[in-house]
Amino acid sequence: MRILITNDDGINAPGLDVLTAIAGEIAGPGGEVWTVAPAFEQSGVGHCISYTHPMMILKLGTRRYAAEGSPADCVLAGLYDVFQGDRPDLVLSGVNRGNNAAENALYSGTVGGAMEAALQGLPAIALSQFMGPLTDDLETPFEAARDHGVAVVRALLDKGVWDKGDYRLFYNVNFPPIAGRDVKGMKVAAQGYRTDTSFGVKPHISPAGKKFLWITGGPQHAPTAPGTDVAVNLDGYISITPMRADLTAHDTLADLEARLA
């Protein structure tokens, strides 16, 4: 099996090392793992692409490249430059440092990389490690992902739904913020919504008197509805959320058509 991996934390991120090990086990002795990851951190860029300016790409080693762009850029660079139009069997994105559950998924470059792969007609999985007090003192905060990542990917490859529609299905996986030995298992979960938190801005004045704004996030352990991704993670389970890039609110189409008739 040939696997392309990317992330949004950058080519030197420790989570990418975890993903490299996961991908290596999935690919097997005769397989190949190719890395095309951002040269610099790209957290929060979502599914953006560098449409209005070029990006540099650099070969760092055997099957290892850094691109000066977003995770979605890296997938495109992998497919159409590194592979010269050839196609991998699977694209994995992550392992992100921090959860990409609930509304975080909408901002996530990790999810954006998997989404671009799905739009290119490829099987894709985004993987993220929820962080919290129980991960702080571990040998690696990615322990849950390290210990259970291979099993999750294999389960999805063997038993997951892999359609070939226009907006192809992909998966968003979040590992709980606990030690690997304490993970209770896997649960399929809908994307949740943190009702008591949101992103905002915090102003700072520079020494030169200029105002700058820092984007601020809300509490990550705010609960979501029972059975949704954050709630499942906080209960000790790995959440698996099937996703599509289609943003249509299908549940309102008939009602809106009737209202506007």
C-alpha cells in the first residue's frame, strides 16, 4: 500500500512522527509512506489553498518533502508534483496536537488536508489527539493516538463506508485526552457543538503603539451533546465522525422551496 501523509502542525511536529509510525504499520513491509507536510505551522487554516501565490517545495529526504503552504496545498503538491499524477491508496492527515472535534473541525487544517484528498477522489482520514490534564505527565501526550491509531485506521479500511460520490466521504478521528491504556474503545459520533465557548480576539498594543489582535479560543473541555464527538472523547472513547465537503443544508431544501414558491 502507498500512503501519503500530511499535517497542519508542520514538518517537524511530533504528531507527524506518530503518524509516520502508524502509516508504516498500515502500509506493511512492501508498502510506501510518503510525507508532504507544511514547512511551517498551518494550524487553523482550514481547507484553504494558496490560490494567489506560488509555494516552494523542498525534498528533505527519501519520500519526505516540505511545502510552503497549507495541508490542502500539500495534498495537491503530493498528487501532482511528487507523484506526478500517480495516486496513493490512502491519505492520512495528523496526528494533530489538540482536538479537531465540534466546531474546531471547521477551522482545522488537519481536516482540510483530508477533505482535499476526498475531493480528489481518495480515501482519507484526519487524526487528532485531544489534550488535557491527563496527557500532561505522559511520556508523550500522543499516547492514545500512538497506541490505538493503527487499530482505528485498519478498522476503517476493513469495515468503513468508502463511497465514490462527488463529495466523497472521509473520516475525522479524535483520540481522547487520557493514557493509552485507559482508552475504552471506539464510537461513531456526530460532530458536536460547544454552546458555551467560541473563538474571539484579544487586543495588544505593540511598543510602537500599533494595535494587534490575537485570536483566542474557548475552553476545550466544554461538553457537547451526549453521543457527539467531544462528549465521547471526554468519556474516554475514540470518536469517529464520517464527513463530507458538501455544505448544503439538505434538511431545509424542501421547506425553503415551498416558502419561496
